[in-house]
Amino acid sequence: TSMYRDIKVEGRYEEAKSLILRQLTRRVGELPQPIRQRVETLSLEQLENLGEALLDFNSMADLQTWLEEVKG
């Protein structure tokens, strides 16, 4: 049913968000609250894209630039 599908999608989203936040912290350091909140508002597709992009990040500035491009 659609309820179970929604629960599955929500679970996948929460897992992706948690993983990406941990990876970002490891890659660029502790995330300032405004950056963390911005990441938490991304869609599942955007989180997946960020998961790939963060492999090329060297600093918090790279993350900020990426977020600005997504916002654009």
C-alpha cells in the first residue's frame, strides 16, 4: 500500500541524510548550524547528489558553493 511505500521512502531519506551529514563532518569538519539545517532540507535526490559531490570537497567553502548552486 502507499502507506508502506511512504514509510520506506521516509526511512531511506533519513538514512541518507544521516550518512551524508556524518560524511560531511568527516570531510570538512564540524558543520555550522545554518549549513547543517540547509543540508537537512535537501530532497532525497539532492542528498544523493551531495553524497557524490562531497568526495571532491576539500573545505567547508566547497560545501557552501555546492549548496549555493543547488539553491540557485
